[in-house]
Amino acid sequence: AQNPIKLCLTQPPGTDGFGAHYTLYMTAVAFAAANNVTYCHTRTEGVGHHQDADLSEILMGLDAGDCTKCYRTKHGYFGWVNQNADLYYTPCVTTFLRNRYQRGADQLKLSTTFIEEPGNTTVIAVHIRRGDVSINHDNGNRYVKLESFERGMQMIRSSFFQDKKSYIFHVFSEGEPDDFELLTKHDDVKLQLLGDKGMFKTFHSLANAEYLITSPSGFSYAAGILSTGKVFYPKEWSFYKSPLPSWIEF
């Protein structure tokens, strides 16, 4: 008798930034798990925004295999996974992704921006997508005003820290410090403008914060998938990828 054919599924690489790459691979892993087929990782050929493809591969931890006989999907084929996150990102899938990520983070010896905060301080990481996303850019529909983030930050202050527990917001973005005065006028806010060179440190901080405020961005969406903390998303998110059921809208 012949051996049964084993369906193997892979996702061809794109050339976008790390967050877009990672979410693309995450959807393929989730789709494969939901359909009880093998996911076979195809190594990325390049990452945009001047990001290192080799380091990206290590951090994602999805070992490349022999994909010569795999069913190769088209870019974006798994769009509906991100529109039905509650069905596909099961605890089994998120745990698998998180364990692989942590293995890569350990290999790269990554640390967070808040490693030097006092041990009793709770960190709320805030990702504000800027750079190639602006109100006048082609990606303007993904632009969220600072007033919205201020609303979310105030909701967290009043809902979770009325007991004066020690906490700090770490705001991650791009631009100039003056661009964020609406937020940094508060004493409980630290601005982290690490740029492309600090991308991995930024991502690791987002993924490991006890509280995470996301943007309509694959970068913080992937961090939210990996997070074991509380994840928040702006109501302006509605057109973007669907949130997980445990995530909180502000």
C-alpha cells in the first residue's frame, strides 16, 4: 500500500515590514492548525523598513523546512483568519507561537525597555503607528489621533490604577518628542522613539508588557497575539483585523 499523502501548507514571503511578515505567517500557522494540516515555513527573502531578515527569522522561531512539495498559497490568502481571529487563534495556536517566539527572543538575548523599572511597577506599553502612516498618507485610514490614545490611557488609569499602584506608560512610536506633548504632559508617561534600529527591542517590550495598547498595525497586532497580559485596541480599529475576544476596546 502507498503511504498517504501528507498535505503541507506554506506561505510565500513578502517584502513588507516585520509586523506584516509576522502576522502573515501567524495566519498560515493558525489556518493549518484549524484544518489539521502541517505548516511548513518558507523563509522570508527580505523585510522592509531596513529590518534584518535573518534576525526576524530567528525571532519568529518558525524553522524553515523543505517546502518543494507544499501547497503554496497566494499573499494575503489567509485574510479571513484575521477577520475571524476568535475562531483561528485558539489557546493551542497562541501558545505554540509564543513558545517559538520566546525561544528566538532568548537566542537574541532581547530585553525590554522597562527592565530597569522598579520591580513593583506595572508597565503599560502603547504602540502609536506613525512613520509611513500619517493623516495625509495613502495609509491614512490607519492613522489614529493622539486624542484617542489619551482616551485609552485615561480609561486604564481610572479602571485599573485607582488604588495608586505603581505604574508607568511606555509610548512607542516614531517622530519627534514635540509630536507627543499631549501624552507626555503626564508624569506617568515615558516616550520611547527607538526607530528601526530598536525595532526588536520595541516589539519585545510590546509583547511582554502587562498591559498593551495597540494600533491598527501588524506590528502591535502580532505583539497582541503573543501577549499574556491585557490588550486594548482603539474603536477606530473596526476596519482592520478582528481583535481576540479577550481584547478591550477604548
